[in-house]
Amino acid sequence: MTGARDGPYEDTAAPPAPRDGWTHGTAPPASASTRAATVRHWSIRAVLPLSLGLWLFSLRSVPLDRMRDLGLLQVLPALFWLAAALLTLGFCLALSDRRTHGAWLTGYVLGLIALLHATPTLLYPTLRYSWAWKHLAVVDAMLRHGGEVPNADKFAVYNDWPGFFQLNALFLRATGLDSAVGYAAWTPAFANALLLAPLLLLYRSVTRDRRLVWGGVWIFYSCSWVGQDYFAPQTFAFLLFMTVTALLFRQLPTSALPRPDPRRRDGWPPALLAGVVVLVAAIVVSHPLTPLMLISALVALSLPRRNRRVVLPVLAAAVVLTALWDATVARSYISVHIQNLVQSLVQPDENVASGLAATGNAAPGQILLSAVDRGLSAVVVVLAVAAFVVRRWTRRTGLPLLAVAPLPLLAVNAYGGEMLFRAYLFALPAAAFLVAALLLPPTTRHHPVRTLAVYPLFLALLGGLVFGYYGKEAVNRFTPGEVAAARYVTDHAPPGSRIVTLTSDVPGLDRYYEQHRRIQLAHQSPKDTERLVRHPLAGVSAFLYGSTEEQPSYIVLSRAQDMNGYLTGALPADTSRHLRSAMANAPGFTLVYADENATVYRYVTPRPVGGTP
Amino acid sequence: MTPHRTLPRLALAASGWVALLATTLPEAAPLRVAVVTPFLLVCPGLAAVLAMRAAAPAHGMPRYAVLEAALLSLMLGLALATLVAVGLFLGGAFTATRGLVVLAALTSVLALLPRRHRARERDGEVQPGGGGGGGRGGP
């Protein structure tokens, strides 16, 4: 700590006067000061309900069918953006007034979470994200099989880290609910709201300056564009990770919170440590990457000698539990991927590049979106580094170590090309606080104008977030017709059938995934993709050989797949249309489902002309 | 122990068995969902959090201590439910009834664990302007 001006333990309960940032000797007349304070006081109370009202009103008629390159960005009305700007302004006002009750700050942050994360749920008639649908299918399959799902193929990874799915299975069986689809739709809003608690505890462990705590929280939500908050194991594991991290920071010798037990000088109360080990165990059984992120964070935090009595017991538990799980239940996945792990170690640069969207053939809007994503992430990194340099007290907090902890994982595993995004997500809680420390320096006196000066930057961060978070909604949103088409296929396809699609963006098509073989034409070899583009019928027929009445093939074409092809450039935009017209009159193909947004063909290999009946 | 402290503990200890009873209601019946959901989300974790503390939550607990206890209750509850479900699935013995029995028993044991009384932590530990983390710790 470098003194009261630049220290983490800034006391916000300093003597109340003067309140409004006027310097001694230049104080305005008391009446003007009081009037300004009263205006601000009532503005804070008026802006929150007003902005939330405007937000809800703005959602009454959004032309979702017009979403293309920029997703929700291009269809949300001006009123929505006005509501977001007002909400941000209200938050800055609340932040600038030390008398604002914590409930208003909480209200503003929950308002932001609702605006960002409940908007798609309120607008869309069906569950968002194809991956969320996939996870519903996994829960369903585990319930049908009483645990491990046989013939899971690419879904085998879920057998090895089943915690999240089996928690949902227990909930569904205990309540008698048929499916998790109802509450899965609200997962992004609730998961982000829940995350507020560990974030507050983490930041409160670092400083007593309320502006820094709430500013860090706002920056976190304004920069969390990665979208790992849906109905998924990583969402659950990240919440557990943040809980462990918050509890751990509370115990560190540098914590700004009082010791929970004044007689215990350092280390954990044994019962609480047992609780933390239970949380770690739940992480280990739920997700492959999060335990590694946790271990990496704990190793980083154990570097300063003073932290070790707190960190090492948790680190030991995390290492032992992860090793045990990986050597037993998850052994099949680990043994198959160990070679990739080593290969990735040799070529670390490829890992870093793999997270950057390949935008060569992508739609123009997506190229812009990718640039904004990168820009926002870069801004966060640069500001966090600047905070580390300029705000020297932050170096004592452990947050810089937490921010860099995910980086070694970048070198180890490409994780399906998403490692960079995941690393950003795990670094963001610490980085967001560092950014807040840079933008909202603690002062012995209060400067509302200085606090309000961050408003444009907060707006810019939010503006960057919506590109990444809303920009691909043309693919993430599904119509009831697409859901019905998938339901038709899974209801009618006999075991052993093949289900052929262009991409994975069909909601619910993974139901009974252990009984069907899935083929995604966009993800085949370049030779196969080229054939599909040049000769659509030959391109698809190559994957249908041997289809019989008992085990036919189903070809599913739909709006979201077309949009994926268009946005990513994986396939030409007209592939679906050419394929449809080619199959319409081809022998063996029967149109079995047709909707404005989805078409299903059934295929059985025709018997040779003149052959034995 | 005073009745105002005993009754909530007894209610917590009984919550899992009430949830188990609720599973005899028709599938997805609103009352069944309304009883089972709070139990699974909160009760095992709350019982564990209370078992970590020497006494029931005291009035005037600092806000951050309340937040920490609430977060821990929820996440520990979810973690315990996850581990019980995974254990039963791995053992090929999963049924909702078994899962609820294990969690109900765990909740009862944790809620009824004898606790030594101790004086409430002094607010003097709480530094000015901060919430503070009083209320947890060994006896």
C-alpha cells in the first residue's frame, strides 16, 4: 500500500462534508450545492425504473426475421439503445454519489444483466443456442440410460464429466418435470445475476472503496461478451470457480475484509476448507477445462509466500481430485487427447491464433464484429496492464496473478479453437477490477464530475459487448418450425438412421444422439465440401450410401444452418437452395416435412432398375 | 438452546423429508416443484453453512457476511446435489428417491449437529466503512 491516496483500503465512510467535490475555499453557495445533490439524488431513483420501462417497451415488436450479419444489433429499436444509455448514465450518477444506498447500485447492475441477458429470452419463442439444445439432449439421454450413454461418439466427453447433467437429471426426476427447456431459457440471466455475489465478495476482499467494487462489477458485465453463460457445464463450473476464488481471496492475508475468526491468524477454518473442497470436487466432475483453470489460478496465487498457507491446501485438493478423476472416470477422454495435448505444446502459436475467427469468407458484418470483439478484448487487456503499472497498490492484491493465470493454458490445449475466449473469460473478473482501479482512482475527497467522466467509456465498453454478444443471433435464435422439424426427425428416425445437416444449428436434433449417426456436410474434408458446392446431389449422396427402409437417412435443411453458412463463409449462401432443388426430383428422396424455415427429406437408396424386388 | 433457534433448525432438518414426501405427488405438480426446488437449491448448503458456524446467523450480521453465507449456501447445495447424483449414477443406483434420501439425511445431520455456543463476534472487528465478515469461524 502506498498511502491513503493510492491504497486499496480507501475508506468510503470518510467524513461526509464536503460531499460534492468542491475544493476548500471555492465551495459554492450551500443552496446550489444542495440543489445539485437533490437533483442527483432523485435522478438516481428515477432513471432506473425509467430505463427498465423503456427497455421492456422497446421489445414489443422487434422484427427478428430481419436479423442477418449483425444479429440483434440491426433489429433492436432505438428505444432499446436509449434505455441502455440511460441505465449506464443512472449507474454513473449512483456511483458518483456516496450516499447512494447499495440497493440502488444492485438494482442498476441487475438492470444491466436483465437488459443484456433477458432480452433474447423475452424475444425468442424457443430456446437460444444450439449447444443449449444439445445439453438438453444429454440430460435426457443420461436419464434414459441411468448414467453413461453408450455409443455416444462425439458426445462421449459428456459421459466423462457428467456433473452438470446429472444434477439436472436429479432435479427433473425429483420434481417430475419433463424437460429442462423451460428454465434453460433463463439460464443466461440467472447465471449472470448469481455471478454478482462472488464478484462483489472478490472485489470487496481487495478494497473497501465502494466505487471500485461496483465500478469493477459494471465493467465485468460490460466486457463479458464471450457468451459462456447459457445452459451448459461451463456456466455451472464457472460459477463454482468464482465462488472458490471469492472465498479464497477473503482468506488471503491481504484481504480488506476482517478476519472471519479473529483468533485464527491465517489459514482456513477447517469446516470452511471442507466446504471449499466440496465445491472443487463439483468443478472436477462437471467440466474438463475449469479444474485446469482453477489449478493454474491457484499456482499463480501461491507464488507470493504470504498466500501459501491459504492457497496450498486448496491447490492440493484441486490437483488430487483432478488427477483422480482424470485417471479413472475421465481416463478414456484424457488418453485419446493426450497426443493432441503434447502436439499443441509444440505449436503454441497455433493455439493463440485458433481463437481468432477466420474471417476470410465471412459476411461483411461478421468481419466488423470480429474486429470489435478483438478491439474490446484488447482494450480490457491494455487498461488492465496500465492499471498494474500506474496503480501500484493493485500489485499486492493477487488480482494481477489471477488475471494472467489462464495464459499458460493457451499453450497447452486448443480446446476446439476456443481457448482464447475461455482464457479471456477466466481473466476478466480480475481484469475488470484492474480497469476500474485505473478509471476510478481512490481519492480522499469525492469528485462526482470525475466519476461521471467514465460514462463515455462505460458506454463504449457496452457498445463493444453487444457486437460480440448479439452479433451472431441470426444463428442462435430458432423458429418453432425449426424445432418442429427436428422433433419430426427424432420422433420418426429408427435407431441406426443417419441424420445429415449442413451445420450443427438445428435445435433438438441431438435427441437420441446415441441411436443416430450425425453428418455435418460443412465440416467434412475440403474435397467433399467442394463436391457439395459443385454437384449438390452427388455431394450429399456420397454420405447416404446404404440407406435402407429400416435405417434410412434424413436430410435436414433449415434457416439457422443457412445463416451459419452465410455468416461464417463455411458454405456458399445458396448451397441449401441448390440442394433442395436437386433433391426434389431425385430418386430415393422423399420430402417428409416442410415449413417456411425448415425442410426434411427422407432418403432410401433406390433398388437397381431390373433388380430383384 | 432457545426455541427461536431450535425451531428453524428442526424445520431445516425436516425439509428433505418433506421434499421426499412431495415426490409422491403427481409429476410436475406445482406443489411438488415448489417444495423440491427450494430444498435442492438451498437446504443442504444452508445446513452445511450453519454447521460451519458456531451459532445461527446473528442479527446485525455485516452485509458481506450475509452475502457470503447466501452464496455459500446455494453453491454448496448445488455442489452436494451434484456429487450425490454423480455418485449414484456411477454406482448404477440412480433414482430420485435415493438422491433425495441421501441429501435429506445429510441435511438432517448437518442441521442437528450439536454446536458449542460462543459469544457473538464483536463488531469491533469490523473496520469503518466496510461490511466485515463476522459470524463465521470455529467455536
